Amino acid sequence: MHPPLTLHRHPMCAEIIEQFQKCHLDHPIGKFFGQCTGLKIKLDRCFRQEKSVKRKANFEESKKLKERLRAYKKEIDERELKGRAMGIVAAAGAKVSEYKKGILVFFVTSAVLVSAIVDVVPRFADMFAYFWPLFMSTTLFMGAIIAFTHVPPLAVDYRDEREGEWLFSPASHNNIEG
């Protein structure tokens, strides 16, 4: 089977197409008995060559288009990144000046809390020395719960994959009766 034999769609094979169509007109019955087979083979080869040439041209064109698309995407990304960077710097500067008082309160509060914790640490050590058995038993109990929560399923399937094959084996029919 060949594609439609239009000359404008297959300029490389125009000569062979004309010969093939002339052969079909000259031999209306002989065409069914292989009279035009040689031309048909030449036509198929020509179509393959034409397709190969078109495929190569399309591949080269797609390479160029892909390269242009990559360059365009890269340019867009660079513009967008540059715009974002400028926007982030401007926004950060505005936020810092807007929240200057809040930032100052945060650092002062943090400094007060750190100094209070440093003052309380010796008392925390005394409390831990008194309650360490409670902390240890709670830790062991929680560890046991975590370890034993993974229970295997109760029903375990130990069947063999070949179970029941002896029913269909010809050699075993003698064993059933005897």
C-alpha cells in the first residue's frame, strides 16, 4: 500500500509516479499479475528516501526551534529573577523599617529569658535529681508501647503455590483409586 500518488505532495518521486500510473493505464489486467511490480518497488524506495529527507529536515528545524525556545525561556527567567531580587530587597528593607520596634522588643525579651534560664539551671538540676525515677519509668513505659504496637497478623497463610496440582496430574490418577 502506498500513499496517494499526487505529484505536488511527492516532488522527489514525480517521475516514478508518472511511470507507475502509465503502467497501470497501459496494462489494466496485467497490473493484477505483477506487470507493474518493478515500478512499485522503485516507488516504495523513493517514498522511503523522501520520508528520510523530510524527517532529517524536520529534525533540524525542531532543533532550531527548541534552541530558540530555550533561549527565550532563559531570557524570561533572568528577567523574572532580576525583578524578584529587586522586589525582595525593597520589601525586606520596608519590613525592617516598619517592624523596627517589634524586632527590638524581641531581642530584649530573648536576652531577659536567656539570663533567667541561666539563673534557674542549678534549680532544674536539683529537680531532675529528685524526679529521675519518674522520668525513667515513663520513658521505659512509652518505649514498650511503641515496641509492642506492631502486632503481626493472626491468620498466616502457609499454603503452597502448587496446592491441588495432584488432582490434574495424569500419573496421580492411579494413586487415587489404589
